[in-house]
Amino acid sequence: MQEWRRELAMNPDRGNITTVSFAQRMVASDGFKTLFKEGMALVEETAAYLDGPGRNESRALNRQNALAYASESMRLTTRLMQLTSWLLLQRAVNEGELSREDAEREHRRVKVAPQDVASSPDMFVLLPVALRALVERSVRLQERIMRLDNDLTAQTAPAPAINPVASQLGQLQQALGRF
């Protein structure tokens, strides 16, 4: 702490330090590249499963379980589309294809919203193991991305506008003891 104070005394301009956003640093780091690869690999793995073994497994299910399978696979696909859109947007910013402001405008159209498991726990355990594993992995990825997204949007959210006249009136009312 004293080193920082000494440096501040020697370099007063350093006092204008801005807070560094963990989320912004994360989406511009190698950690983001890993997250991006993980997300894209999950999309490819899911597509391969749903078009191949998953199709065969769903045919073997009874009517009620097949309906649950269809609901879960739809939710899984929707969840992964949202996450992919978010990942691609962040990558475009990292590669200079979009500014952070452009990405924020685009982000308003593509919301990362929680997509929970559609089936009850009793029904979910009756679904094929591979589908359940994909759903669980996608939910964990969704949670990580939503935390990052919340941190990013909190950093870019505009501060509430302060009405200087209302502020002055409030101070006058307090000073005069009136409401």
C-alpha cells in the first residue's frame, strides 16, 4: 500500500486510475479462447449426437419419454444457439471486427437467458445417458457465460442520470427543514 502511495505522490496522474473489469479481461484472454473452443465443441458434439445415435435412441423410447426427449433436445438446441451467438459476438470484439459498443447493440437482440431443464427430475433420469450428459454440460456452460455476461453488462450499464435541479432542491429542503 505504501509503495502505491509513494508512486502516486511521484506520479499524480496515476490517481486517475480506472477499475479494470475482470469480465472484460477474461473475454479478451486465452481463457476466453478455451471457453470458445469448449462451446463450439459442445455444439458439434450435440449436433452429431442428435443426428445420429440420439435419433436412434429416441425411437426406442415410449411415448411419454419420447416427448420428454423432444422437449429436452429442443431446449438444448436453443440454449446452445444463444451461447454460440454470445461467444461469436465476444470473439468478433476480440478480433476487432466489432467495437464493444456495436457488440452491446447487437447483444440487445441476442439475450442469454436461462434455459433450464424442461423435464421433471423423475423424467430426466429416464432419458438416454448421452442426452442427459449434453444437457448438463450445456447448463454448466450457460451458467459460466451468464456470469460473464452479467459482469460485462454491469460494467457497460449507463449510470442513472442525476437531475442537478432536483438534487439542489433536495439539499435546500433538508437545510430549511421542509419537505
